[in-house]
Amino acid sequence: MTSYDDDLALALRLADAADAISLDRFGARDLEITAKPDTTFVTDADRAVEQRIRDLLAAERPDDAIFGEEFGQAGDSARQWIIDPIDGTAHFLRGAPVWATLIALAVDGQPVVGVVSSPALGARWWAAAGGGAWTLAAGGAEPQRIRVSGVTASAESAVSYNSIQGWDGAGRIDDLVAWQRDVWRARSYGDAWSYMLLAEGKIDAVGEFDLKPYDMAALVPVVEEAGGRFTSIDGEPGPWHGTALATNGLLHDELLARFASRAS
């Protein structure tokens, strides 16, 4: 198996650089906020973080392609870095700590390295193909390996749906309500954090609509290396299909069947 240790080490350094910028701008009184054409918000911190990551990649991996939320695609290579400079910008601009920088490397379209850095929460998660999934929390002396839960019954599961609006916009609000009735606990933890809670075994499934590849790419290796599964709601692998269903693996086929039957 190909080793991605050097790429993971680089991704962690990129996250260090991103955190230095984002934390400095978090809660800043002069934060610049504008609306993009799709009506979502962007801040000067989003742009500064992505530009810094691009600059470092240009120096360290000049032959690799880049796909970022704020500045689009650059380069043409089987190796593509996928960046969401601040996932959860709405939280960021309101001063809530549930946001993260997402950094992924995809090879031939498959995410093989993922780093999720949440400096305001004091936590970071990462994984590379074949190397397991890891986290380091604030105050932690050593990284800890993480693993998904062993819950096998939906009635005993804790799940995150992330956004009522996303399910409603997809015409699946009835599916969401029915799912919540059948589980032990349903919450909207939000954005990347839901998937990291899944990878740590603290919840058992996450379902979400209206996503872009940069929202998901870094999450895929962490979830999968923690022993989970990550597909679209329709069961397609990877971050390219606009939706996400991530589970501990044990619940995945049941949930795919549930959402397929309700959509038909």
C-alpha cells in the first residue's frame, strides 16, 4: 500500500498555518463579511486561510492540483488537494466555536488524507489511508487513536442530521422526521464536528444534504480509518455526489435501504 505519511505531515503543517490565521480573526471586531452569489457568507479569514494554504502547497507540492471553496480549481493532476478554509463560516462570524479548516488530498478522486482542525474547540482530527484515525484534544499530551461505535440497532443509535433546512430543501423532511422517531437520540451538532463525533464513537450516524466536495473530502479518510463508512445518501462512494451518509458501518446498509425506499 502506498504510504501517505509525508502528505499527512504536510497537511498537519498546513493546518497549523491555517489555525494561526483563523484564530487571530475569530471574534475580531473588524472582521470583513460579504455575501457570495449563492447567498452564503465569506469572511476575510476564509480567503486568507485558503490563500496561505495555496501558497504553501505551491512551494511544497507544485505539481499537485488544488480545489478550494474560495478560489476554485487550479492545476490538472491525479493528486488534488481539496480545501475548505473555514467550514462553518456562519458559526465563525457569530462567534460560535463549531467551525474547522478541512484539508484533504485525493488521488484519482479518492480522498486518502484528511485533516479537520477546530482550533476554537481545541481539537484536531486526522487520518491517512492505512494509518488509522487520530485526534488530539486541547491539553492532550499524545494523539489518541479513535474508533467508531459498535451500535448495531437503530433504536439504540444516536444520530446527527446537521440541518433541517438541508433535508427540507431536498424534499426529504418526512424521511428525517421518521428517522428521528426510530432512533434513541437525534441532534444537529453541525458541520464537520458531527462526523468527528461519529469517528470517535460518540454518535453512530450522520446524514446530510446540499454539500460540496470540499465540505466532505477531509471527513472521508477520518471516518473510514476509524472503521466507519462514508457514502452519499444513495450509496455512492466519495465526496462527489452532493449528499453524505456516514455511519459506524454496522448501520449503513439499513440506512441506505431506509432512505432508498422512502425516496421511491
